[in-house]
Amino acid sequence: MSSRVVQGLAAVQVVAGRRDPTAPLSVGTISRELGVTLSSASRLCSELEAAGFLGRGDAYGTYRLGRDAIRLSGGAAAPFARTVRFALTLAAQQTGETVFLTARSAGGIRVIDSVESLWTLHSPADVGDLVADERSAVMRTATAAAVESPEPWVESTIGMSVEIAAPVLTPAGAHVAVVALRLPINRVGQNLPRARRAVVTARRTIERSLAEWIDEPRSPEPDLAAPAGASALEAAFRILRHFAAGPDTVAGTARAVGLRPDRTLRLIESCRRAGFVWANRDQSRYGLGWIVHGWYRAAAAPTIVAGGKPLAAEIANRTRTCGFITVLKGMRSFTLVEELEMAGDGLQMSSWLGRAHPIIGSDGGPTLLMDFGAQEVTQLFPTRHTAHELDVFLKRVRRVDRDGVLSMQAFEDAGIVSVSAPVRDSSGTVAAAACVVGTTQYMQANAAEVEAAARELAERVSALLR
């Protein structure tokens, strides 16, 4: 049944490997992508839905990424999510260009994380994008030959964009991802050396985190008996969930998932063919492919917009405030959701929807950076600001980390107080800031109620992402 496993995992990737894996995809489209009959695709999707890897779309005969798949994705990325976000954000901050991470799968090479340049003219890379041009530095880096390059990076020029890429390897040499940077050709003269250094530094930062995680001893797991009559796909999903907690040998995996070693090896090889598992060069240990890491990231923004808007409206209406949900975009806060209630007779709050704001002046700025330590925040902090401004910002980061909620006077807007709390995704890292904003007089008079409301909004949006 190895072909069934490959086909099933390919179907998951057809749905998951998009900019918005929560959008409905028809079973007809899935059948065409897989090259199978409509009835076969329908049966396959039903099995994947039962396993939690796909979910029903709103329209009949459509599917979206399932909650179990998002949990698997976030859980697998959890050991590296904070480090990856810091490494990419620092490289983007140092260069001003788009920095991203890609991983291989049977369907090609896809972007699994990205910090896009905030320049008006830039070279884009969004989570879920397919890298298909064979001239691409990312494509060349994803081959064994690229690792033998005399430089620690590979470069290519396609159209008006230059791409610089470097492989992310395990200590044993397994290829798990590619760090890359794109910049317009007109900025190459002033930015190329800096861009090369930034890519190499980001790669090494991620590899250190990967090495530390692999070296951590795994907690012994009890022997488990596989459910009687478990299908090949069900058994494969058990193996993927096991690898999400860390790499293992065939024998260790067989004991953990309750399967015979020979069947375990066949299923692992099927998962490798589908692009969901990587192996050491000597095939002594296997791990979950990083293509999975992109799923929860791609699902986050559309989930926040769709599910967060009614929640923000409910909180704002109840507390007579304005509600916002913001995410980190480089070193700026970007508003995904807003609910603008009346701030008082004769007053109106300006809209921030779809707009980016410098992190130091944003309502949820310290909350969005609370996963990072003081040294990391200092490296990321824009150099145009003073040491005093950095010190004030760091104190706010420490306060929200300690209390789980942050009240502060607006940096540049007199008469406004904001209260923010962290929204966490399935990796456990901060994905957004839930902000409740109102006039200073009102917020001070109702401080306890508003802080509780900000926590509630953050917790309810976090639940949508897990």
C-alpha cells in the first residue's frame, strides 16, 4: 500500500501547499493535481478528513487543511520557530530585502517562512509560493551539487531580481531547508556583500538551533500497539507525528508507533518519496521534512482575519473601545483586523487596517517581540532610535512577558492608551498581538475590565490557530 501513502500525502500537500491552505479546494481540482479519478480522489479525501489532515470546506465537495495537520505543523516547527523568525527578521533588517526559507517536497520547493522587504519596489516571496525556475539559486542549492560550491552561498539572476541561497543542514549532512534572499538588480551594487553575509549568518543561526535540538536526548516512549486494522495512511501519520518530536532510527520508530520494523521501514520510505521525511546520508536516522513547517504559518493570517474579526467586534462592542489584531512584518506592526467603535462624542479613531507602522510606535509592538531576548531585540531595533527609546521598549517587553498583558500610553498619539496581549499559534510562539485601544480617561477608569478583555481576545484567537 506504499502507493496509497504517497498518493495520500500528495493530496495533503496539494491542499496545504498554497498561500491560503484554509481556502476551499474542490475535490475535482485535487483529482486533477493527483492524476486520479474523481471517485478515487473523493475516497482519499474522506480518509484524510477522518485522520484530521483535511477538513471540509464550506461549499459541498471542497476541502481545506485540517486542524490535526496544523497542529502537526506547529508542533514540528516549535523547536526552531523562534530562532527562524529571529534569523530571517535580522537578515531582512540588516539588508532591507526579502528573506525567506524554503523546503523540498515531492511537489517541488516551496516557501515555508518569509520576511518580505518593505521597500515599495522589492522582490517578493510569500509562504506557499512554489520555486520552479531551474535557474533559481534556491533550486540549485536544493541539489547535492550545490553543496559542493566553493562559496557558502549560491547566486542567480532571473529577470530584474537577484537571488542568494544557502543550504540548512543537520550535523550529519541531511538537507532540510534553504535560506534565501531576493533583491532587485538595481540595488545589487550597494547591497550584495551585505546580503551574502546576512544569508550565511541566518543559515548558521538556524543550523545551531537544529544541532542543539538533534543532540537533545529523547524521552523514552512506551511501546504502543498499533490499532487493529490500521490502514497504511493511518500508520504513516503515526510515524509523521513521532518524527515531529524528533528524528529517530527505524527500530526506535517501530517501537514507538507499534509496528513491525519491516513495515515501518516501508512506510518511512513512502513518506520520503512523498517529500515528508528526510534521512541522514547513511540513512541511520530519519526526521520530519520541513515542508510541513509552512502549513501553520500559511494558515495563520487568513484564520486571524476570518475568525478574529467577529471576536474583535464582540470585545470592542462590550468594552466600548477599539479592537485590533496586528502581526509582525519585518520590524513593523501590520494590522490584519480592526473594529473601530466610537471613542467618544465628537471623536473618531483612524483606520489602520492593512497598514504597517514602525514597531516602536505600535500598540502591540513590545508584545510582538516578547519571544526574543534583550540581546536579540537590541540587534533588531532600528538604529535611528536612541538608547533611551530602546531601554523603554525593552522594559515594556519584559513587562508583557512577566504579566501576559501590557498597558501603555501611545508613543506618538496623545490621549490614547492601548492594552495588548499575545496571540500564540500551534508552535507556541507569538503570532499576533490582540490590542484594545481607547481614550486615556476611559482606559484608566476601566483598567481591570479592559485588561481582562485583551487577554480574552488573545486567548480566543490563539484557540483558532491551534
